[in-house]
Amino acid sequence: MSVTNRVVDLQTRASGSPQSVSCDLSWLRRGVSEIFPDQPDSSDPLENLAQLLATSDRPLRVKLGIDPTGADIHLGHSIPVRKLRAFQDAGHTAVLIIGDFTARIGDPTGKSEVRKQLTAEEVAANAQTYLNQVRPILDFDTPGRLEIRYNSEWLSGLDLSQILSLLATMTVGQMLAKEGFAERYQQGSPIYLHEFLYPLMQGYDSVAVRSDVELGGTDQKFNIAVGRDLQRHFGQKPQFGLLTPILLGTDGVQKMSKSLGNYVGLSEDALTMYSKLEKTPDRLVEQYFELLTNLPLDAMPENPRDRQKLLALEVVTQYHGKEAAQRAMQSAQALVLGGDASGAGAVPEFSLASVQFPAKLFYILGACGVCPTTSEARRQIQGGGVKLDGERVEDVNLTFDSPADLHGRVLQVGKKKFVRLVV
């Protein structure tokens, strides 16, 4: 069976009605690091939440907060969003909170120094791009399945007495237990008082929307627990916390991060996404399947190369559609040197570290060696012989402001000269 046919077959097997998903809790278990609170004497940490799912007489309100502190989302960010979609498919209400207020502070979790504070205009622009990028994941159309809320609705209206009430729920000692704060305190690095407010404000979001379940990465446990405490303080039933793993990047070493260059962005074109994912290290392929797809894990191809191709095809299909994913697969095969579609030959890579940006494409063509001179590069562009990710370049003065704009993209000159640009 071809990779293309196999992904269609597996997608069919993975799909199901909301009713069937609701009865089978395998969707809840998949890709989950921890659920709390659990029962200490239980061998199954899902027991308490599973009981709530089975006995609730209404759809649960499942919260996920995202702070639009940047313009792009990568596959690591998509994991809790995908879990939120699973709750939607099981008949529950997704409450997506855009942290337009909290983003102006920035989550201090894991940070060795204070974040730069953003303007309201920067946050608004980022929020719109975030919504555009999660649209392929979430169900925006079924009535009652999605609430999009902005936490400035309730946080911007808090007066000093209400803020003091929030501050009185936590001690300095408890706050210093938060990841990152203790290290900064011991190192003598400054911790600003507004940073202490962040987990309290995120926790107050749970009070404002009356959350039953909050989703987040494993680094969000402290913030989610604060939400439970505040709900209890305000007379609400404390929410469950459901933590998802932190995704390792395509280098297989560090967590996925745009700054590290080991990311796959949700807004990237189909060929770039496919080209990155088909090179996923073997030891990460199973984790990527579990966290980034709905395909049955017991039905993966045995051949490692086929597994990589199926993973790339499935993920690209989610964000760009089946036809675009198939074209990306065909283009990626065509980019292999010597026409070897088996993947044995690798497209050479060129580091952009030596290029000073802003840079014109004809200069990069000369610098990376696919054209002997910049004059020849200009001639090739004018003659229609240069492609970037399979698209013909027509502007001889095409300029890029940052190496990040080209990371992972493939330059082609003629039929046999290829190079992948990397940061």
C-alpha cells in the first residue's frame, strides 16, 4: 500500500463520531503526561476525571490559555490545542482564552530574566495570527463547541482592592517555588513584582470562565494549580489540570523553539513542513505520531523511512489539505539529488550565518555555491531558472530581512542544483 493510500486508510480508522469517542477514553489518555488531582491509591490517574466525564449532566468547560507574545506558533504549541479539539469532539466546550492582558507581562515560567513588555498593538496583531494558525485544528463551526475569550475582559477592570485580594491568596515563599523564580533569586537576578502577578492573573482566568478542566504543557503545572486555589477561594469547584508533554525539536536534543531553529511552524508552506518532518530523527518519530496525529500507533509502517514519510504527509495534510500534502511529497522527492526518490541522497544544507541581512536572493545564490557568481545568479533568475520551495522566482531583486524567513527552505537552480537554507 502506498504512503498516500495508507494515510487515507488510517485517517478513516482514526475518525469516529463524538458519541463513540466519548465512550472510549483512549482519546483522553493519548499524549498526556499528568492529570491532577488523582487518587493516590489508584493505579489509573485518569480515574477522577473519567468519573466526571461519565457523570456530568452538561458539557465540561475545558480551558486553554495562549499568550500572543509572538507572531508564530509551531508544532510544539499545537499539542494542547489538539487535546482541546479532542474534548470538542467528545462533546465538550472548548474555552480558548487569548491572553491579551497577560501577554503584556509574559509568562515568567522558565525564564532567566524578565520578559520585554509588549504594547497593546503588538499583542492584538499577534492574537489575530494565532487564531488564524489554530483554525485548522479547532472546530470553529459547531455551535456551542468553542468560546473565544480575551482576558482583558475581566483583568483590565480589576481595582486595587480586588488585586490585593488576589495577592493575599499566596505567600512570597510559595511564589518563589515557581520554576525559574528560585534560580533567579539564588543568582541575584532581579524578579519584578509584576511577574508575581502573572500566575495569579492566569489563575483568575479559570475563575472568570468557570473552568472544569485546564490544559497546558508540563511547564504550566504551577499556574494551573494556582487556578485551582483561586477557584476554591472564590467558592467554585476546583478544575482538573491536564498536562501535555513538551515536544522536542527536529534536532532531537532541545525543546522545539523558533530561536533554536529546530521548529516546524504552523504557518510554513507545505513543502517546508514536509521537508523538515520527513527528516525527523528515528527516536522521535513515535512521539511525533502520538502527539501530532490521530493515527493508530499500532499501525505504523515497519520501515523507518516510510514512517517518516507518513508522519510528514499526515501533519502537512492537517494544515494544508490532502492535495497540497501530496504535491509537497512529490516535490520533496524531486529535490533529492540525482533523482533518487528513495531518500538515500540528501539535499545539501547551507548555513545563513555568514550572510549579512537584509540580503538579496541573488547574493545568497552566489554565497551558497549553486551559482558561481552573483552575476550568474541574476541571469538565472531573469531566465526563470531559480525556484524557492518549488515556486519560480521572478523578482531579480527579491530581498529577505531575516535568516528566519529562509530557514528550512530549498533553493533550486536548473534541474539538478539544490540547497536547503538553514539558520
